Amino acid sequence: MSETRRITVAKGDGIGPEITSVVLDVLKASGAPLEYDFIRVGKDVYLEGIKSGIPESAWVNMAQNGVFLKGPITTPQGGGYKSLNVTIRKTMGLFANVRPVKSLSPFVATSFPKMDIVVIRENEEDLYAGIEHQQTTEVVQCLKLVSRPGCEKIIRYAFEYARAYGRKKVTCMTKDNIMKQTDGMFHAIFDKMSKEYPEIEADHYIIDIGSARIANRPEQFDVIVTLNLYGDIISDITAEIAGSVGMGGSANVGTDFAMFEAIHGSAPDIAGKNIANPSGMLHGACMMLVHLNMPEYAEKIQKALYRTIEDGIHTGDLKSELTKKVVGTKEFGKAVVERLGKSPEKLKVTKPTSHKITISVKPPSKLVKSLIGVDVFLDWTDCDRDPEVLGKLLESVEADNLRLKVITNRGVKVYPHGRLETFRTDHWRCRFVAKEAREGNGEVTHPDNQIRYSTIVKLLGQLEKTGLNFIKIENLYNFNGKRCYSLAQGE
């Protein structure tokens, strides 16, 4: 008999209270030994002036209980409100987002009756850092931050998950043909780490063709591990082609805390109409029970849910020729409760087993870091944006040991020897390297390996005197003698 556990629950916004109530009724009827602390998070809390959407008392309760069952949340538009989900994931160290998707064909209509995929998504980094700036009249930027420890944790988790649950293959998806530093690091760590799991097949897809293959031949995938934004997108793709986003559950897992939810949003347009499908949150609750080492209750609920679907008791989003009765949210929950203790006749329920996956990351080896240049970004609209004019102006600047190497606009080289056809905005990247630097194949080396930070400061002072409006800089580094910054297109 499992020990009673206290968990934190938020009913959420929109359809959240409706589906959460159904899930709690099913959990109670299953006999799962749970006690609940209810907290307020979401839209009303945002509008009270708490920009995170979470009051301090809720943070304390979540940390004490270590497990959070959350209904979908509405983030108010405008006003600088941050996504509550992203805030919780990053604050509580929930580095792994786990979204299993399995076909329930023929009872849930799908063209892919054999698909059974788990998407494991990095959950804290990437563009979801939410660091954005408007830098010129025409250009805004969003920083994509990817760390080596973050990559190692999620990739290790994916392989350990596959090993624990008897999965045969892990597929990595990136866009490292374009983002060679960020996505390139993720892919390189995947390739290196895969050698520690010889019993598990490992492969890699560029995210665009990988997404197309998921949409067309999902049966060829088993476990997919990827970065944050890509994982967000493809986990919805997998849920949709399996039959309904409303069926998908999600686990957000960290070292000492875990959050469970449906993958869909709060759907305020159908809130209060008793038509929402609670299956996604039910699946999330089953993942929670497995996490709590209560797999027998997860199996009991899963079987009842599948039996309900087999019996043709469907919410409106699942309506098909096999539907015998379309029911509302509450009625669907009652049908699941009535079938607790029964098993489906055709749909297979994989017997859930609790596996404690422990992830540790070794401290990285210290690399030798050498400053070998600087990119200076300018806001410049003079002289009809002629890069030749800007190039000659920058070459005339007294910059001690630095010289202008290349100017780019939106990543494309426009000076020297740019093309007139290239469209140009008011945002210019101007790359400076040491005058004595040697170049070959885009690489830059220097006799004493580096320049001084004071040299860059002097350069900025000279640019200011010239009247140029610099908006940011990015230092160029070699690590252990290897170039660790991107080249311009055409450089």
C-alpha cells in the first residue's frame, strides 16, 4: 500500500477548473492516497499586480510538497506579463519536459495507428530565456542561450529514460546546419553521449525535415530529444496527428520538484460550457502517480480511461463514426469513474513502472579563453545606407591595434565587396580584429593569442567621437584555440 502524499494543486484558468475537478474526482475514486493543498495562480493573480502570476505563499507550498498538479493558465496579453509555466520551470529547475503520445486508433481517429512517441524537451533555456531588445527603429533581437550543462542534463535524461522504459531509439533534432554554435553544441554532446548507451540506437535529424517526417511517418520515431522551442512545436504536432491535442499529458521534471499538466492551453473561448476534454490532464495525473511511485493507481485510471473511449463515450473533439455518445466534461469524468476496475478490450495499456532517473552533470574542464576581436553593432541610416560609405568611415577611425574586417547586415556580408542587391536595414554588425591577426578559412589567429579589453574600450570611444551610434558589442573568443563565434554569410 502506497504511503499518503500531499501535493499542490492549482485549478487554473479558462477550462482549468472544469477539467481539474474531473481529474480530482477520478483520483479520489481510484483510491490513490493523496491529499491536496490548493493554491491560486494565473490570470487573477497577475491582475492583482503580481507579475509572475504566483504569490509567495504558493512558492512555499510547492517547494514543501515537491509535486504540483496544474490546470492550464491564461497569461494576460500586454503589460509585460511573463508566462507562468516558463517561470515555474526555470525557477524550480524543471529541466526536462516529457510528453508521451500514443495512438488510440481506431477509437480516436488518426492516420497513424502505430505511433508511440515520447518527446523529451529541454525546458529552461533556448529562446525561452525571453531576453529581447529593440535595438534600432527597424530591428529587435531575441537571445538564444544554450548552456553545456543544460544540454548534458536533457540528453542524459533522454537516454536514461529510454533505458528505464525499454525504449529502443533516441533521435536528436537540431538546426545545427545554421546555428553551429548553439545547436551545434547540443548535437555534438548528443553524439558523444550516445556512445555510453550502445544498446540504444541513436540518430539525428535537422529539425525541419525531422518535423516533416514526424508528420508523415511518426512510426519511425521512439524517443525524441531536442531544444526548448523545437520541442514545444513538435510535441503539439505529435499530439495532433495522434488524434487530439486534448489527449496529451505532460511532466516537467527536475531534481527535487515536478509539475504535471495537460499540454493544451486554457481555451477561454469554451470555458464554462462543459465541453472540454479532460483526458490530457488525466494523462498528466497518471504520469504524476508514476512519479510518486503509485503506478498501480495510474494503471487503474489509464485502463478506465481507455475503456471509456473504447465504449464510444467521447467528448466532442473525439467524435467519429465509432462514437456512441457525445458527452460533456463532467459526464466524461463520471464515465471514467464508472469503469474503474475494468480493462479495455482492444487498446493496450502499457503497465506503468516507476523508475527514479537521477541526473548529475560533471563540472566542465576549464578551457583557455582568448579575446581575439569584437563585433560592434551600429544603428546607422546615413548616406542612403551605403555600406561603402560606412566601411570607409570605420577604416578611418583610430582604433590602436584593431582593424575593420567585415560589415554585415542581417548576417550577410555587405563590406568589403558586398552586392548592391542585398536588402539593408538600419542594424549593422562591424567586425574588428587585431591588425596583426592572420586569417585563413575564416579563422583568426594572433601572435600573442589575444587583444586587450582596454583596446575595445578605446575603439568605442573613437566611434562615439565620430558620431556613430553603437548599440551593443559581442566579444569574439577562441576557446582552446578554436573559433567559437559564427562567421558572416560570405565572410
